[in-house]
Amino acid sequence: MDGHENEQHRAGDETSPEHGRARRFPAWRPGHRLRRLGVVLAVLAVTLGGILVGTYAGGHVGTDIGPFRAELRLSPSLSGGTTVDIPPLGALLLDSHDGPAYLTVEVGSLDQGRTEALIGDPASISRASQSAVQDVRDGVMRLGLRTLASVVLATLLLAALVFRDVRRTAWAGGLALVVTAGSLGAAASTLRPQAIEEPRYEGLLVNAPAIVGDARRIANDYTKYAEQLQRLVGNVSKLYTTVSALPVLQPSPGTTRVLHVSDIHLNPTGWQLIRTVVEQFGIDVVIDTGDMTDWGSEPEASFVGSIGLLKKPYVFIRGNHDSPRTAAAVAQQPNAIVLNNSITTVGGLTIAGIGDPRFTPDKETSPAGSGLTSTVADQVIGVGEKLAATIEKSPRKVDIALVHDPASAGPLSGACPLVLSGHTHNRQVSKLPQVEDEQPTTLMVQGSTGGAGLRGLEGEKPTPLTMTVLYFDEQKLLQAYDDITVGGTGQSQVNLERHVIRDPAQGDEVPVTPTPTRGPSESPSPGTTTLSPTPTS
């Protein structure tokens, strides 16, 4: 009996307050802290997994955008942004917002009959543009709510399977709700509606010739390639106008549209592309800054006959590959104007231009044109000085100056707001060093509208075909421009990139580019030029 009581007493001692404190003490040891940290990390890992699974599983919704059926999808991202896929033509890329969510809008495959009816019916296009913005907003709102619900549900199910604990499951679900809602809110707070004004188009030329071989095969495929190119650019421009709201560049009585081309180099594909852009973009004036031909020979003079088919004023200056015979053939076209240290007014724009001082069709036999020696520098700078003097004497304010080689542009700083050139086969936009108390001058160097001709195939990749649509406001200041780039002969990549100038009076925010100066040395001194204005091949 006493022994049994003693056992009960010992058992009672184990549950005494003193003994209880001894049992609870190990809970604060380092091992238990690591265990609690492990639980926290596990909850975070499960939450992150649930967010990813929920976003990819439920972060999509179908919606109608005007006459199109579209699929909207959200995906995690560090940089944010929006892609509008238009299969099979390509995609519009918009810098619409910052991370951590990326929006993809995929327009469903278009029925050919419905698309043609839409393009041919101005009322349908108007209705589509008016309803598209609200349709997108409604679709994005539903997408956000659906993604939020999908993420929370996926996280709760995953946490329940991993922890089998109500409290930890609730913590994971609540954390997923906070993180997802915060991410969507952060993306919404950085929304940039003006991003639609400066989209970038990328796409593929459907059924384009895969590879183009020697010169004979190139000539045989020109017609087929040109037809495909014309059809693609036409479709892109029509869809571009239909599905995007571009209020800055809506047609208005005071807007003048100029197409800048250069260095066609006898490529008939260039004419096909020019004709398509002139028609689809409603071009008022075409400006060509030279090198229409390769050798300037008499047989090449027939190449200029396509100018008359454009039925738009065509302003031309001679390049270093164009002979006086070439310039004379251009001048015979009914809609052409050839400038040589002279000024004309067309489409409300006053344009001054001067031809290149050299004629170097073959740089191997014309060493004076193969580098920027002191002699060549004096020549190209000299024509710039001549044109600047002509502009200074003009009773009318000159809006645009034309030179072939950008090395001639230096003396034109302050003479007019915009200088256009070509020659380098490398598109570039920059500011000329500003002359004190004079207006700033922007220099726009065009690439090769003809892809450098057959010589463009000498490198590993064909030289792309480039041209630019310039938009001038009622004050004849450049307000925006579209850079159009088409992959070189036989290639399929097409790119259309819109640039909007925020302050037309000051020009675009671009780097200042030094220009060549006269000097006794055979090459310009370091720092005097960054244009590398070597002549075309």
C-alpha cells in the first residue's frame, strides 16, 4: 500500500509546476528555432509553387476585342510589358508597364473573308477602334480576378497536401493572396497608356523563299519575292491601323507624310516596297537621298522609270554611284524634282538639297572615294557649306536639307531643323553639334532601301531593306516617324517601329554626333567623327 502511494507521489511530482517548467525549457533551444525557421521556409516555398502553378494553370481568359477573338495570358516577369500576337503575321511589342507580370494578347486566327470585309468597310474599322480599348480593359480585369482566384486555390491545395495542417495551409493561402494582389497592383500602378503610341512590330514573311543563292537565282526570284513582300506590308499596315489607336498620327488636314528612301542600288524589290508603303501610308512626298544605281551607266537609266508609277512628288539628289546621266533620267520623270544646290517647295515643305561631289561607282578603281581622306573630307564638307550658304540666302524658311553623305551635314547645323542623308547603309538618328543661338538640327541617316543591291549578299547575312515614314505637323516640324525594316533579299523578317517626338521644336532626345572637319591629315583626328562615313561599296 505504501509502495503504491509512493509511486503515485512520484507520478504527481512529474506533473508539478517545477517539473513542468523543466519540461518546457527545451522549447527555446537552438534546435527548435531551426525547426521553426524550416517551417517558415517550407510555407514560403509552397506559396511560391502555388503562385507559379496557379498563374500558368488559370492565368488566361478568352475575350472578344472588336471583331477578333483573343486569348489573354499572364506570366511572371521581372521587366513587365505586353505582347500582342497576330498569327501568322507577327507581334506588336509594347513597353506598357513594369514587372512582375507580363501580359500576352493572342489574336485568334482571322477568317480571310471577314478580314477582307473589315478592311473594306470603314464603318467596321471605326467600330473596332472605338470598342477595342474597353474590350481590352474588361478582359484584363477578368484575367486579373481569375488569376488571383486560381493562385489562391492552387496554393491551398498544394499546402494541404504538403502540410496536412489547417493553420499552415491558411498561412500559405493568405500569403499567396497578398503576393499576387500586390504584384498585379504594382503592374497596374506603373501602367503607361502612351506605350501604344510607340509599338514595335516583328513578324515573318509567309512563304518567303527560304534561301537565295547566286545572282542568277536572285534575279529569277525577284518577282515572286516582291509580290510576297508587297502583300505582307499591305496586310501589316492595314491590321496595324485597325487594331491600334494612334491618336498622334491620325490623318488631319495639316499633317504631311514623307517617305525617306536611299541607296536603292538597282534592286527592283525596293520599288515594290516603296510603292506599297506609298499607297498604304498615304504618302504625300517621297525623298531619295541618292545611289539609285550602281555604275551610273546608260542602260541603268531605264531603272528610274518606276518613279512615274508612284504618282507622288519625288525629290532626288545624286549619290556617289549616280552619274549626271542618272540625274538627267530622273529629271525626265513627270513627278520628279532633282536638287543640286537648289531649293523647292512641295507638299507644303521647303526642301533644299545638293548632290554628292564624287562619282565613284567602283571604289577599287576610285581610291579618292574609298575613305575619308583629307581630300575627300574637303569635298564632302564643301558641298555642305555650299548648301548652307544657299539656305541662308533663301527668302523662305527651309524645313529639310538633303545630302547624300552624312559627313556633309556638319555645316548645316542651325540652318534647318532636319537633315536627311544615306550612303552608309546604316540607319542612325542623332543631333548635330548645336551652333550658339541657332535652332537644334537633327540628322537622320537612312539605311539601304535596296538592301545594297546584289552586293548586299556579300556578307553572312543579307543587308536589310530600310525606309522611314516621316510625319510633319502644321508647323512643318517632325512629330513622329516609322522605321520600316525588311530582311535582306530572300529573308523574311519584317519590323515596323514607331517613334513619337515629345517636343517637335527641339527634336528627338538622341545623342549629339560630331562631324568631320577640314584638316591636313589623311584621316580625321580622334574624336572628330563618329559617323564612319565611308562610301558605299
